[in-house]
Amino acid sequence: MRVIFMGTPEFSVPVLEALHTRHQVLAAYSQPPRPAGRGKQPRPSPVQARAEALGLPTRTPRSLKDPAEQAAFAALEADMAVVVAYGLILPQPVLDAPKLGCLNIHASLLPRWRGAAPIQRAIMAGDAETGVCIMQMEAGLDTGPVLLRAATPISEEDTGASLHDRLSAMGAALIVEALERSPGLTPVPQPETGVTYAAKIDKAEARVNWNQPAETVARQIRALSPFPGAWCDTPAGRLKLLNARAVAGNGAPGTVISGLTIACADGAVAISRAQREGKRPMDIDELLRGIDLPAGTRLTG
């Protein structure tokens, strides 16, 4: 099948690779390079970098609203476009251009968690499971009918990173199946009940509030790991908290009980991995060899 691929972050790369091995990828669309690193030099997105390594034509328009961009897209004469975490709105002429339409890979069990941050929101909400949907795209935000779906449980050990990687692999496998079975799949409209929206993560949400229940704090820490990373201030500087579990414990919220177990409004959280400013991520035993946080120390959000 003649396919146009549209994606930007690391999540999209396994999908591009899977399509490249089985179909003719006419072009890979990605958002333009962004300034990055200390020198703030333009850096291509993970999708652009991987597509170029594979020898695929890449396109990085800032918008698809320009009629000339839309004409260039249509001129590829694709059978299908596959979109995953692209980050730009597809105008109707773009949606209409491929012969078999545009399919989107969305990292949730629609209609739950439409929007920008479904992986993090599912963990933060304490969902028991999430998954991947292959959706037929339309003008609305993640509102199109679903062709295929696959679910996976969310464990108490899952972080944003582990769930990201699992769902990315699931999406790659599911889109391959969808294209192999296309156009024989029957689109199933999303139900009108159960709709939730996964708003983009705001930086303010990364600050830990120890006056919340331990389960809520632990889910926040796991959901935002590794990026943007939940954080708190300590007498020894700011800590980015990368993994945690809720445990029994009592004390004033924000107080170190032992090691790096911190009291919350209800119970406590045991931090198992963290990162000091300017340092690499460390397991707690290693981190505590270089930082003094005795029992009774107060941490602030």
C-alpha cells in the first residue's frame, strides 16, 4: 500500500519502522526542527531523524492550511495516511486526499482520554487499563469511528515511560493489522457516553502537593516520569521524583519518615528513583549517599 506517514515524537517512530518494512512510505511528515540543547540549535524531531536514516522523503511544514501544501500532499497519490502524535491539525482537503482516508493511532481506549496527554492522564486517574485505538480521522478532536482496539492493564509499577513504550509497540502492531485488513474493517462509532479529555500537561502540575493522599501523589510521580518529572524542593536542592509507590506511614505532610519515604495527607509515598539538579537519575540508595535528608526533614512542593 502507498502510505503517507505523519508523526513527530519518539512514540511515533516504531510505527514508522513497522510501516516501512511492509508498505511503500511515500513521505514522512513531521513538525519542523525545534531549538534544543545548550546551543539552542534546530534539532529534527525523532520521526524526521529516523525517516532520513531510512532514506525516506521528509516534509516539515509549519502548517497544512496553505493550499500549496495541500496540493503537494494530494500529489503523492497515497492510498492511506497514517497519523500518530503528529501535532498539527489536518484540514479537510488533507483528510480527503488519500484514496482510503486517514487513520490515527491514539493511545487510549476511546472515547476515554481524547486529546494531548492520554498516557499520563490514565495513570494519574488511577485507570485499571488503557490501550490503543485505530481511528478513522474526521474534523473533530479524536472523535472518529474506531476500526480496531487493543487493551493493556496499568500496573502499580507503570510509569509514563513504561506505558509509553508499551503502547507505542502495540500501536505499531495494530496499524499493520489494520492496513492488512483494509478496507474490510467496519468502523464503529464512538459512544457518546464516557467521553473524557486528556488536557496537555501543564508545568504547574509537576509540583508535588504532599497534602494529597499518598495514592494520588504516587500516581502523579509515575505518570510524569520522566517528563516533565514531578518535583519537590529539599534543603539540599530540588529533586525530580521519577518513581514511587504508596505505603503505610504517618507524619506531617511533606515530612521525611525514613530514607526517602515521605508522609502525605493519607499514608506516605516511598520514592525509589529520583534526580538532583545537574545530576543523572539515581536509585534512592545511591542518591542518599550524596544528600542528607534525615527523618523529620520537611520537603516542599
